[in-house]
Amino acid sequence: MTAIDYDGLGRWGFKWQGHDHGTHVPMVDGYWTPWHEAATAITALRGEVAAAEKLREQWHSLSALDAHARIAAEAERDTLRAELADRDARLAEAVEAVKFLMEMSEPPERNCSCHSSPPCGWCTEYAGITEAHEYAASFLAKQEPSQ
């Protein structure tokens, strides 16, 4: 008969071999555990408790770091949103300024005669402003919301 392993601890009892002589033997229904087995089990359990405490401390540290990281991320998000709103406002102002300049400085209709005597008067006078208008029109077309 072997002793039952109850969480790693053997159970022992006293077996009589005659009227006045007995020995300690592992027993299914033993009522005590040898001190060296108990001490080993207690040491192992203390180690497990210490490891669990360390894990708990690490968990609390990580939880605190997570909370700080969340706060920092929310602050960064709010800062980026404010910067984006500011850039959107400046872009809207720039678009309005470009529209105003285009209205105020519209060149006359193209009347180029470079094919006969380059450079013609129209090109020397209005080519630059015409090119700027075309560039501004392209910029404004990109700013229109896509539908």
C-alpha cells in the first residue's frame, strides 16, 4: 500500500510488527507527515506566495503606467486636434485670399502673337499673371471637397 500524495505531502502512519515493535510507513489513511516533507512543502509554498506577491506588485505598476499612458495619449490627441483645427482655419483663410487675388488680378483674354514676332507684347505683359492664375485655379480645385 502506498501513501496518498496530498498536494505533494505523503501521509504516514505507524505499523506494528508485533506487540512491542513498530515502524513508520506510508499509509493511505496516515495521520501525520514527516517534518522534512512538511518543511519542503512549506518552503515551496512560501516561494509561490512570494512569486504571487511579486506578480501582484508588477500588475499594480503596469496598471499605474497604463493609466499614465492613457492620460498622456489623451493630452497628445487633444493637442493634435487643436493643431489640426488651427491648420484648417489657416488653410481656409489662404483659400479665400487666393480667390480674392484671382478676382482682383484677372488678366485679359489671351492675345498672343508670338508665332509672328516673339516675344509679343501680350506675353511680356500678362504671361506671368496668367500662369499664376492657372496655378491658383489648380490649387483651389484640390481644396474642393470630393463628392
